[in-house]
Amino acid sequence: MAKVTAIPVSGLTRVFHDFRGAGRFEGGSVFIDDIFSFQIACLLDVDAEKHTAFNEWAHVTVASKLAECVTVRAVKLVPSAYPAPPVLDEGYERTAPGLYPDRLEKLGNGRFRLVAGQWRSLWVDVEPRSDTPPGTHDILISAAGEDGEELFQVSVSVTVYRGTLPESTLYHTEWFHADCLADYYRVPVFSGEHFEICENFIKAAVRRGVNTILTPLFTPPLDTAEGGFRTKVQLVEVEPLKNGQYRFDFSRLHRWAGILKRAGVTYIEMPHLFSQWGAKYAPAIYAGDGTRLFGWHTPGDSAEYAGFLRCFLPALKAELTDMGVYGRCLFHVSDEPELKDLKRYQYAKGLVKELLPDATFIDALSDFEFFKTGAVECPVVAIDHMKLFLDAGVPELWTYYCCAQIKDVTNRFFSMPLARCRALGVQLYKYNIKGFLHWSYNFYNSLLSGRTLNPYAETDAGEGFPSGDAFLVYPGADQKPEESLRIMVVQQAFHDCRALRWLESLTGREQVLPMLKEVTLTKYPLSEAWYLQLREQVNKRIAESCEKRGLS
């Protein structure tokens, strides 16, 4: 009979193959439309007497009154050649190339693979619904071998509180790369199959708290080497006419908008109207016959491109208005301009603002001197540059992090403890952040889109970015995304923010902030226990306050 060691651990523990154990974990609490996650760490022991190491298929079952709200997946190891940047702080967990637990795989026929002598883990989500009975429930996770012999039983206690977690009030975008899905699945762009795949991935993003989707009116001018091109994804058909005029067909945009509506997307994010890092060029825009009308050969301040925008943007606004979504659209000029780019950016912003005077414009911007010029009205600031903007009292700030945020601040690299990723939620709350942007939900290219790649084999954009930066989901064989540990922890972080805001609405902000006295943007607990205990304290105080007020 196989001998298996199985212990419950939190959803903030990375169970590596050489796992050394963790502190005692017994369970937690959750609201309706909330999520509580934990893991079962499992070790199939080697038979020392027979000197054999047979792997074992385990059949998993769940016994609980909450069983219909419980999902179990296997945590799979994935390779990383470049897990950590060369400049480190003390807040990294493991930095050597190797195999990292990250991908979450559905259990085929309820089975998962135990590997002798190596730790593996099961990821368990508890997501109560409106008809889920409140109270404390035991969740018994059992596994049996192929011969029916029991391998292990682990019980975790989960308390379901009355009440529904309020919806998020933040903007949350993880840039959606439609071209990468067409490339990976080898389907024609905007074919029926491609639209279906995009819908699968967008629905999955919304389920995990994303409410803003980057929409490819034309191929977004992002993460592309100067002179290079990404696969064309252009929802709007363009037909050049005489005398510098154009005709536009928005049929595909309507179909895309239908996807967003069905998925429950709140905000529609338009692609940048000028090239990344300074608005030097126009983006790649094609005519219906495939002719490239604009691109690297087109200066951003050219009269030709200005003429195009004077035709396109009013037509786009009219279409979006007729669709009833214009007021929920966000527009970009150029991503991360620097002070040396100010004159070009001011020209570009002036042009598009003239054409869309009532539109909301946001741009990633970390240069405070640039911001002081007034060129960017709603900056999305790198989290390691936020202090200057906060100290200046800039209202309604957004923030982001990416491959450059490597010291002291929160991020989602494989090499960082998951608690460091979860810190984002309490920071968003404490500093009244309006929105969060990350550059990639599903970027399956190498650095600057030099080539397409297989994200199951290369998790680091061809050693371009530390693993964990380029995507949150893997492209599953069923044309649906396979999730990662990191997307689940990002969701938990946003749920922390929602719970803190709920508690504030019940007790006042002055009662909540003392709970976060250890948190700044660059200093925060790296202990998973701190985040688990904080959430338990917040949940309990919400439940008590609701009970006193007679709220359900």
C-alpha cells in the first residue's frame, strides 16, 4: 500500500517539489460571491525496503455540505529559465532556474498524479453562492489509489458568513492580447473560432475580477520592436477614399462588444493612438486589402495621420455612442512617455483631445516632472514611483507594476512569495487607488514580440522578463485558459480591498486604517499568516457589524 503524507496549507504557499512544510493551517471564512482558497500538499513516500519509487494516480473526492461550491485542481510545475531579475531585495523566495509550481490543471476524471519522493499539491477553491447555507462547514478531501485503497483524508473548516461581498469600485485591466491567441491556436484572426476563443479568455478574466478589457480597434502598438510588427488584429475595417477621406466598417467591433457584454465587462479600453514610449509614430493600421496605411513609416505628427484621426475618431465616437458604451470607454495616447518626449506627446494629446473633448484619457506615466506639465490628466503610475504623486495630492491615481518593479514593491514573479503579490490589495485600499493596470493577461511572445512562443515551455518571454510577468493564464488545449496560482492570488488581493471597503462603510475609515499600520507601498509584511489573519479579522468584524445592524 502506498504511503502518502498530506497536509493542508494556505493558498499563499508555493509547494515546491522539495517542500519543507508550513505552519499549521485549519481553515478560514468567506462571504457569498467571495472566494476562499487553500491547498493540500501531498508526498508519496519512496518504499525504502524495496528501493522502488512507483508514481501513483489518486482519485479525489470532496465530502461536505459545501461540495457544490468546491473546485479542486492540481498544481503543476512549469519551467523557468529566468525566474528573478539580477537585482534583488530580501523579499524573494527562490531565484534559481528550475521548476516552479504555478499552473492549475483540472482533474481529468477526478484524478491527479502523485510523484514518488516529490511534493505535489491540490488547489481547492470554495466559492459560496446565494443559496449556500451560512455557518461553519468541514470540507473533507479524500484520495484513493487505483486499487481503491485510501491514500489520505484531509479536513479543513470553512465558515460561510451571511452577506455578499460588494462589487469592486476599482478599474482593473490586465492587457488582453488577441493576436497571441490567434497565433498560439493557429486560427485566422477574427474568424468565428478566434472570436470564441477570445470570449473564453475574456469571461475567465472577468471571473477573476478584471472589469476593463483592451480592445483592438487596430493592433495595439505595444511591446513591439521598432520596425517590427505583431500579427494584425484590427476590429475596424478601413477603406481609403479620395481627398484624404476614409470609410469605416464597425461590424467586427459590434461583435466584440457583444462578447464584452455577455462576459460582464464594465469598461472598454481603447488601444494607444500613437506608438509606445513617446508617440514618435502612428500605430500599424491597414486597409481592407491588407495595405499598410500607417505604421513605422508614419511620423506621429504627420499631416497624413492627423487627417486620418480627424475622420476616424468622430466616426468611432458616434458608433460607440450609438452602442451606448462611449461613457464607459478609456482612451490612450502613448504608453510611458518621458520628459524628452513632451513636445510630441503634447501635440498628440492636443489633437485627440480636440476630437474627443469629453473622453477619459489615461496613460502609464512615472515621470513626475512630465506630469507637472499637465499633459497627462489621469496618470497610471508605476507603484515604485507612487510616493511623489501621493505626496503631491494627485487625485484618483491609478497604479501598475511590470518587469521593472523589482525592489521593495509588490509584484507577481514566480520568484516572489505569494504574500508579496497579495500585498497589492491592502495597498490599493490604504492609498485610495482608483485603478490597477498590468500590461499582460496573456502575452505569448518573446521580448518586443520578436517571435511567438509556447508559454508552457517558456514562461519568461524568451528570457526577456522574469517568469510571472508576461501572462496570468496558460492557453489550454480546450481553447479555454488554464489559470495560475498568481491569478488566484491577484483575485484574493482585490477581494481584500473590497472587504476593507465594506468594513469602512460599516465602521468608518478611521476604524480600519489601524489594521494596516504595517503597510506602506515599499514596506509590508511578507508573512502569509499576516494576510490570512487580517482577512479573518476583517471578515469577523463585518459579520458582527452586519448582525448588529440586522443586515443579511
